[in-house]
Amino acid sequence: MARSNKPPRPSTCGVLILDKPLGMTSMSAVAAVRSRAGGPRTGHAGTLDPLATGVLVIAMGKATKQIEKFMATTKRYLTTVDLSAFTNTDDLEGERTEVQVTKLPTQKDIADVLPQFMGRIMQRPPARSAIKIDGQRAYKLDRAGVKVEIPPRPIEIFDLQVRSYEWPLLDLYVHCGKGTYIRSLARNIGEALGTGGHCKSIRRTAVGPFTIENAQQLDDVPQPLTEADLISLDDALELLDFVNQIGQASSRTDSP
């Protein structure tokens, strides 16, 4: 059997917390970090849309085997929802559909509808998402003009708070479980209010114990990136276990 001439992958192992920049796909961010580390096996623990920014947990080497554990933890977001229109992507990328609103929602109207999105609920993901349909990513099918119907799926939202509101912009804090789409939440809130609803901005501020305060800007990631620049796998798992032990009871009374 012929031997491969490919050089072995670097044995770099650990976790990097990146503040993903606006306009970059999660996979492009992973590729940029992997290149700086010399090409070790690299993956991320949960996609961020190109138009979203914030915490992207990137695992390298043996740490990639623990990605499912990192993905299973809770997420925190700050988002600005534009209530004046829907879009076919539920964010700024798509085509706007203006909504005629005869009565602008009040703070009380918003406070009255938000509880229906708390706890365990069913949510329909956006057509333009990374979910696979018959082996193909939904966003690729949607961009190709193929009508995509994704069935609702169970999610959990632990905390949902209004940070500010001035028509048509509603700023929200969201603490949620795995698989929650903030874009879908924006659409659903708009439907409940009788307005439009799409995300003007999304910023992920935490993935479990990994927060935006600990995240690096891509331009600040060292080149070459070495294992000494990463959170060790043992330390990352210890942080994750600590958060899991605290449980979700305290998260229901948290604040942004």
C-alpha cells in the first residue's frame, strides 16, 4: 500500500474563544484560525450567521472530539429586532416585505407577548439555515430557489428581556438552549404583535462559560498560533462542568 506524502497534522490541542466579525461565515473563521495554527484538525461549537457577531468556540486537535459537549450548553444573545417588516431570511440579507401597522405596539403589548416564547416551545427554523434537508444545507437550497419547508423543532428559552424599545426597533436579551434561532424568534414575536419582525443585528455574548469578555478579535489571534495561546482541553471541560453543575435553575432569574 502506497504511503501518503501528506505531512502529519500538528498535534495542537485546546480551545480558542473568537469574537467572530461581521460578514464572515463561521467556517471561514475556523479556516483562518486553523491556518494560523499550521493546519490542525479544527471545528466550531455552533454556527453563527455571517451577519451575526460574537462568541465562536473553536476547538483544535483532540478537543474537537468534545465539540458536542460545548454545543449542548446554553447561549446568550443581544439582538435588535426591526418590527417594521419581515424578510425572507429573517435578517437584513433578505428581501423586505413591508407591513402596514395600524397601531404601534406599546411596551405593555410587548411585555404581554414575550411570555409565550419562554420555556420549552416549538420553533420553525429559518429557510436559510445550516440545517440539512436530504443531505443538502437548507440555505443552499433556498439560494438556488428551491422552496424549503423545515418542520418546527423543540427549543428552550430560559430568559427573554426587553433592553430598549423605540418603534420600530426592539432590543432584546435572550438566554436559550441549543438549536434556538434568534432570527426565528424575531419573526415569531412580530407575528404575535401583528407587526413585521426580522433581526437587524445579532450578537452572541456567551456559549456556556465562554463569554465575549474572554473572546479574541481575529486580527489579534497570534500567527503562528500555538497550544500555549489556547485554553487547555482540561480547563475548558472543567469550566463547562462547573456551569452544568450550577444548572438552569439560577439562569431563570439572571439578567443581561
